[in-house]
Amino acid sequence: MRTLTAAAGVSGREEDAAETAARLLRQHCGDVRRDALGSVVGTRPGRGPRILLDAHLDQIGMAVVGHEPGGFLRVAPCGGMDARCVAAQSVIIHGRRDFRGIIPAAPPHLKHDGEKSPEWNDILIDTGLSDAAAEIPLGSRVSLCAPPRRLLGERFTAPSLDDRTGVAAILRCLELLGDKPACPLAVQLSVQEEVGGAGARAAAFRAEADEALVVDVSFAWAPGAAREEAQGTLGGGVMIGVSPTLDETMSEALEALARRNNIPYTIEVMSGRTGTNADRIQQSGPALPCALLSIPLRNMHTAGEIVDLRDIESTARLMAAYLTERGTA
Amino acid sequence: MYEEQYQPPHSHWLEELCALPGVSGREGPVRDWIIAHLPAGAAYRVDPLGNLIVNGGQEKVMLCAHMDEVGLIVTHITDEGLLKFDHVGGIERAAYLGRQVFVGKNALPGVIGVVPVHLLRAEAKKQLPAQESLCIDIGADSREAAARLVKPGDTATFEPGFTRFGEGFVQSKALDDRVGCLILLELLWQNTGLCAVFSAREEVGGAAAAAAFALRPRCAVIIETTTASDLPGVSGAQRVCELGGGAVVPFMDRGTMYARELYERAMSLAKKAGIPAQTKSVIAGANDAHTIHTSAGGIPCIAISVPCRNLHSPGVVMRESDARAVFQLADLLWKELTAQ
């Protein structure tokens, strides 16, 4: 998790994260490469239906859209950044090389409503550079910076846990499978999920799969959230998605397997679109039934995302059980 | 004369100083560190309010920098094992949502949680979450699990985040006023008989007055940080002061009318020596001078400050050249005030 979260990969500029993920994926897949849009793809041979595993590589961040005198940058969100949480946030600016910077907080003596969230038009980045334009071209991505850290028990915090935990779950699943027989796999660690899911949609077309398992993060309950909206529990196990847009047979098979193998799980009910690559993969071309497994996460899209590492393990175990079962079916 | 590139020999201590936890009233770790780093032979004592007084004898001039920093204090542990908290010192909550903190004497890591923006109604997305809705999440599952490690009254500091960036800039928590502590420590290393007060509780009203009362100096020089709002879109006087503009010498703020004679002396000294100096173009902020100048029947005060962006946040920003200017001006002023 530390290796995966240390790599940067704001949507559209996933090179660093892709390189790291590809290196880790090569331990399990022989033909790892990056596709036309940049997603990391690989395969694993087997018998039975071909199953596509997807997790997204990219993370939320910002893109530089303007330069101001004094070494300040104007930025726009790249993905669903939470503007409420950016004041005095330390950042990494991925310019001609990586630079450190910080988002200024509103000066206290200037008239501003202390109850209101900052707006993107007012959000700047302080680079401390005299000529930022020379070093940081427009379009450079900016990621949130916070050191990865263990909390009590198995809890872990870092930026970009959405969705490096999904990537970690797939890697762990492949590790659990080892040399054991399973169904043939197409793995895609896809780019640009946070800005619409183009990476997954394009990559899935080439996967020639019969069905797909998407691994993303979802909301763990925390104070202030409604239980029916934040249905996951940190440490409560993998969340199995149930939705009109997901394949009912697959969801039910996953739940039965979790029960049979004593894998902790919760059911996450959605009424339509899932807001994940599962929505996109089904539009890739061939008809592709999809299931969604989610890892519960707190503080989504902030620098302080939190997961429970045991939930990555239960997700990986459930995937491995499913792939093994489908391989012998 | 002003030496622009002069780097005081102990400048590398800044990172260590900023990382120390020292929320107001809990300055112990900072005080202990400073005592351990005093020059050999410095006489010191700690007063009952926690001020560290160095070389308090027959001094005429007292120099003062505060050890404490703004932070959080745990007020309650919820059934779910989350920590309710309040602010110690003035902090805007926009500056710490989703940030890491360290709680209590064992520096237990935690994160200030927020309900994800996805789950909010359109109107709520534009509002900051209410202060009373916020919690520190240390990863505990129950009140019992949390209560084994944390108790109400424990303070929390922000993740230090000390980073040098850009051309000579630094970002960190607690630069207010550890950079002042460092400058004062450096002054002690370079001058004999300099009377220094490392004060406690500045961010919650200040304990420095008690030290001033005990010392009864002829005047006091406060080494501080002060708000700069030199940002794009802010113009003229509203910028207050500028990073890179040198030492900030205010004539007045929300707490103090600084002694006119000291103000003019500091400014003319700076001019004569070529030390970059500026004043504040907005009457804002306050510091230990507020309580010192009315202590012991009245003590004329002057402040020399490092201009900082994002004061009272986890990411205060300063420029090292400004700290050098503050050091050199304070050094000159002390020499002149004590030469008479």
C-alpha cells in the first residue's frame, strides 16, 4: 500500500502510478503493457469463462489552468475534488519535474464567510517560484500531499487510497491464486476513472471477456453520513454491490461464496448507476455482465482517506474464491 | 551592515523545533528542547505559568518569543470511539478538514474526518461542515478502545509537514512562533547577557506578562510571526505585508500601540544597516506585547516579525530571507538598546 500510494497518478497523467502498478502486476501476469489510453493491462491463462478484473489507477487532483504573478497558480479540479478541504493543503505539482507547493488559506482580516467552502475560482497554489510558468506548464497536474500512516488496528490513511486499494486487492488476489488453476483473466488497471471512466471503457473492449469484476472503494459509515448512503463499515469486509445495472447472478454468486468461505462482507444496494467503472465497462462494446466489489473508505476525495487493511484482504479472498470456482465450473 | 546571505549557524534547528508538539498550556516538549539547546553557561528558570526565562538578572531589555502553537483539544469521546474537539487558539476549520493530527503525549496519529462531498445535498456542498460535527478518527472502534489511549483534555497538533519549497520558502505547522524561538535562541548563542523569555500560552491570551512583571525590563522586544496576505487578487494595503519584504515592524495592532520611540529607532536602524524592513498596512493581529506592555506599571514594547502566509494553519508559509532580516535587526536593536 505504501508503494502504491507513494506513486502519483492524477487523472490523465498516470505515468508514475502506472509504472509502479505494472512492475507489481508483472509478478503475476506475463504480458503486462500499457494500452492506447495508458491503462495497464495484463492476462493470466486458465480454463473457463474469461473474466475481466478492473480497478482504477488514477486519483483525484487538480490541473494548472493559469499563472499569476508571485509564483501562484490557478487550478481546476481534476475529478471530484472536495473544495471544502483544500485550504493550507500541501501539494505536489507535477511540472517539468515535481515541485512542492501549498494552497493558501483565506487571510483572516479579509471579508470572507467562514461558513462557506472556498470556490475553485478563488483557489490558488503557492509555488514559491519566481518564474513558475517556465517550470510548470498549463495542464500540469497537482496531487494532494500527506504522508501515508498507520492508525490504530489495521486502519491506514493516505491520499489516493481511492482506488489504489482496489489495485492492491487485485494484486493480492493474484498472489492468493498463485499457481492454482482459475478461469482465464484479463486484468486492467485503468486510467481516467475520476474524470468519466474513459480508460476502463476503452480497455474493456480489448479484454474479450465474458464477465467483469470491478473493484473500487465506497463509503464507509462515519458520523454525519446516512447509514443507507454510507453502507460500508471499516473492517466490516468487502461490499458486494447490488444494483439494477449490475449482474444479479454474479452478485448472488459472490454473496453465496462469501458466506460459504466465512469472508466478512456487507451488501451495498444502489438504485442505478454505481459511479464506478462498472457503469463504463458495460458500454465498451460487447455485452459484458458486471459485478462490483467495493472496499469501505472514509473521507473520500480528501487527503485523509482511511481504509481498514483487512477489507482489502477480504476483497482479495472473495475474488480469488470466485475466480477459482468459475475456473472449475 | 546587513548581510543578505548570512545564515545563522543554527538555522537547521527549525525543522526540529516546528515538529515539537506544544499546544498552548502544553509547551513542555518545546521548553525541554530549548533548555537542552541553550548555550553553555546560560542561567535559566521556569516560572509557575511555564515561561522559560533565560539570563533574568539586571537586564534592561527583555526579548520574547512564544513557545506554544495553535492546535486542538479533545473534549469528548463518542460511543463510536471518535474524538470531539475544540480549537486552542484561533483556527479556521477550512484549514484542517481531512488532515492528519497527533493526539496526546503518545502522539497517536489520527485524521479529522469529513462526510464525503458525494453524500451531501447541493447546498451543503458549499458550506463547511459545522465545527460540532467534526471528529478526530484515530482508528478506534469503540469508546473503550479510544479511552484506553486518549482522555478529554489531551491536545492534538497538526502533522508537521515541514517542507522547503520554491526559492527559499518553508511550509510547516507551528512556524508561529518556533521561527521566533529559533531567532531568540540564535541571539542567545551570539550575545552574552541577553535576557530571553520563551513564553507560554500566547495563543490563548499569554503568560508572558508574568515574566515581564518578574523581570521589570526597561523595554521588551517581541520576536514573532505576522499575517501576510500578499496573494493574487489582494491589492494595496489589504496585503498587510509581503514575504520577501524583510522584517515586519508594526506601529500598532489589535493588541498594542507600540512605543513610538522604539518603532522609529528600529526602522531607522534597519534603514541605516540596509536590512529589509516593512510595517503592517492593516491594523490586525496581536502578540505577547499586548499583555507585556501593561505589565509591571507599563513596559514599552516593539515587535519584529517574520511575515507568514496561512498563519494559524497546518501549513504556515515563510521565506527564510525574512527570518534572517528579523534576526539581524533584533540583534542590532538589542546591541543598541543595551549599549546606553
